[in-house]
Amino acid sequence: MTPPADAAAPGPLRGLRVLDLATLFAGPLAATLLGDFGAEVVKVEHPGRPDPSRGHGPAKDGVGLWWKLLGRNKRTMTLDLSTPGGRDTLLRLAATADVVIENFRPGTLERWGLGWPELSAANPRLVLARVTAFGQQGPYARRPGFGTLAEAMSGFASITGEPDGPPTLPPFGLADSIAALTCAYAVMTALAGRELTGQGQVVDLAIIEPILTVLGPHPLWYDQLGYVQPRTGNRSTNNAPRNIYRSADDRWLAVSTSAQSVAERVVRLVGRPELAGEPWFASGSGRAAHAGVLDEAVGGWIGRHKAEEVVAAFEEAEAAVSPVYDVRDVMADPQFAALDTVTEVQDPELGPLRMQNVLFRLSGTPGGIRWAGRPHGADTDAVLTELGLSEAEISALRMEGAL
């Protein structure tokens, strides 16, 4: 089963070659993001132990659906890097590539003779992106770790949840996804550096770090003020009203008033204009200190109206509100439809699939989804033949167990 003809625009990364050696989410998702905009991504998996994402979550007809998303726009091949033949083949592949993405524990590639000295000798212009839980150095570097630990260690879990409840972890790969976005950015930054120096380099990305960045100024607040943000549920310590409120027809709606003018519009809308004249109302922190009063006013008004009426009234008042969606609402929403946020992809195994589209729209060189995740090892022979290996060499690698 060969990859379908690429009917989408080639994308601005056409000509960039990426070897995806990573498993599960952060590293592979970074490669997916590059492939979405035209990079040729070759997914390298162990012959007997495919990427675990193939079996993660629900499946249809025995085919993992998460892999269909994570593996899109990738050619798939098998290679056991711990074998001599696998090592030599990977070095030959690296000589043709621009980027290698891996997430083995520090020291693993080195043990196989595939560390940075060997890879850069094979290709001095190569960018090696190393995505691990804790980075390549430090006391935790060799510990096993996943995004869950980053969500815990970064401080994210400690500020998430109700004030009287436990720290709360997200029910999805938040830290991994943030790390993947960061990794794609880091790779492009390293490639820009290559244009200046002519040399490749190593990207050392620890999953514990990007999520700490998106949490904002917590270290700065602690450093300068000794302030540790508590759990506040759906409220904010920076502004109010900001919460989730239940409508008369039992729908939940989110309200945000980060801007002073929006906060004033909301209290006028809900029939409490006198609140805007209170001295404490003039700042976000002042409003947050009186969140109970504001929640009672806003929540009481929303509770007397149907969700559709609330959204219409807020829109007319130019105030920010949104129903709380589940995936069924996302799939039916006209704004997402207008943006083609969830798009249809034809798949030879499962037929038409709907999945998230590429992350952003480019007016001149747009990206696109050429195909969904392909079967394990589907392109092994094709990739190796393009590399210059003969049928006899490929057979010998199979006999060795390298493929």
C-alpha cells in the first residue's frame, strides 16, 4: 500500500527530511507538525515493538485511531538500531536527512554507536533533537519519565483544581503537546542557525521546561514576593468575573473579563451597574478579591436565562462568553467548520476520517494532510531502495533481524 498522491499544497518545508525515531507523543508530534507543512518525515520503528501510540486509546477494526492522527504525513519503516546493520543503516539515512528526532533515555544512542559524534560525522549539517523528560544532564537525566511527571513537577497540578480539593492532572497529554510545539520551534530555530554557520547542532529539550514557561511568571512572583499561587478552581487570582456558570437550561458557560471595559459591560448586562462604581472594581486584582460578589451577580443572571439567550446577550454587549463544549459540540460548531479546524482525510484502511487540521493557515504556502498514519513498516523497502540498498542487502538486514 503506497502513500496516496499528494493532492495538498507542498508546503514551505518541502525538501526538508526528518527521521522520527521517537515514541509516544512529544517527539513524534513535533515530527507530525513538520510533516504537516511539507517536510518528508520517515518514521523509524522497532520491528517487533511499534510506537506504543498505535495501541493507545480506542481502535476501530483493530486499527489504533490515535496513530492515524500522530502518524499522518509520515512514511513508516522498521529498523532495530541496536543491531550492527540497523546502526549502519541509520547512519546512511542520517547522511540524507536534515533532522533526527529521538527520545531515548540519555546514553542509549551512545551505547548503540549512534551518538552525536557519529551522527554529525555522517552529516555535519544534521540537527539532532533530543526530547526527554529531564534533559541530557542533571541528577534526574537518566530517570524514566513522562508528561505526567512534568505536569506535576512544573507546578501545573498544584494550581489546578478546587481550593479544597487535591492537585489535579489533565486527562490528556498536555506537557507532551506543549513540548512538541516547542520542539518543532526549536528544530526550525536550529535550522535557521545552520543557515548562518553551515553546521548542524543538538537540541536538548526537557519536557519539564516548556510547560513551566506557559505557566507564566510564577518563579518571578516567588522570587520577588514569596508568592505561591493557590488552587482557585475556575476562578482567577488576576481578574473577575471569571468562572463557569450554569444556565436555566442546564448548560455550562464560561465568562472571561480580562479587560476592564469588558468587566464593566458584563455587570451592566446582568443588571448590576453600581458594581462598576466600587473602588475595588477598577483593577483585575481588586475584582478578583471580590469574586464572590461578582459570581453571585453574573451567575444569578445566567441561571435565569437559557444558554442561547446568554450568548446572544453577551454578543450584543460585546462581552466574552462561550458554552463549555464537549467533542460533539466542537464537531458541530459553525466557527470550527468555517476554519476547517476538523477536516476529512481519506484513509485506505478505515475510509474517511475526521481529525484536527494543520495548526495554522498560511496564505502563500499552506500545509496540508496528505495521508493518515500508515501501517507499521509499510515503506521500509521503498525507503531503503531509495537509499541505494539492493534487494540482497535488504534481505540480509532482514536475516539479521535489523528490519
